[in-house]
Amino acid sequence: MVDKELVERVQRGDKKAFDVLVLKYQHRLIKLISGYIRDQSEVYDVAQESFIKAYRALPKFRGDSAFYTWLYRIAINTAKNYLVSQGRKPRMMDIDDEVLGGLPSSPELRDIATPERLLQRDEVEEAVFSAIEALPEDLRVAVTLRELEGLSYEEIAEAMECPIGTVRSRIFRARESINDRLDGLLRN
């Protein structure tokens, strides 16, 4: 069933339709929130709070953006507000093989059969974390949404409330900055 149809059913009072949306997006939302909050029980609490906020706000949802983009904004704001209320700052999202796979690298970094290779991979991963954390927030958010969340340029533009051209520029500048910082490490 399409999100738009489910949303319309929820807006007409069908609570089971919202359950379908929760089941459809709970894992993506938990993964997203895990990029900001370490403690898994806190992640689940923030995810639940995000869905509650979405449910309460759904009557006002006009469908100007995709449902997930709208839900994404709610979840990010809920996670950030939670961290502020706890006096903490967001941590950087975990970097997985998918992100490392997009970086220029030598074949040795992909072969993790030896402890030396594992150490190299950890060093690269730490360098990627550091490079992403060093980015200005607008670049960091744009590249994270694209590379870690897999959102399209259009979805990122909606989530960041800016033109697609700005999104493309931010992602390009972020990638360029990350590559510049990693260039020396990857050559070694």
C-alpha cells in the first residue's frame, strides 16, 4: 500500500493504517536515530516519541513532501531535542562498508583477513568519521542523508528545505573535503 493512501486512511481515523506505517519505517528510523544517540534503549524511546509526534501531527500533514521525508524531519528534531535536554551533543553516525566502498581505496583496504588489514580499515574509518565531523553542519547533513540514508537529491532538498542545486553543491563540497582529508591516509 502506498504511503499517501495510508496517510489518508489515518487522517480519516484508521489507526491500523498508522501501524502499517510504523512497521514500514521503524527500522529505518531506528538506524537514523542511532546515528545521533548511542544507548539503544534511548534510541527506541526517541523513535517511539517520534512516531507519537508524527501521529499527533498527521492531521496537519498536507503531503507537500514524501511521508518518510516528513517523518525523517520529526525524528531528527526529536533526537536533537532529546540530546539537548540531556546536555549532550549528537555523535557522528557509524560508517559502514557502503560508505567506505564509495571512497577511493586500495585493494588492501578491502581485504580484512589479517589483523594489519583490520587496523588499516579502522584507521580509515576513524579518518572518515573525523572528516565528516569536521564538515560544516549543512555539508555534513547533506552528505549523511545521501551516503548513509540513501535519500535522493529531491528528498534531501525537501528535508533540508533548500533547492536541489544547493543540495548537489553541498554534497559535492562535502565529498571533496572528505577526499582531501583522506588523500594522504589512503595513499599510504
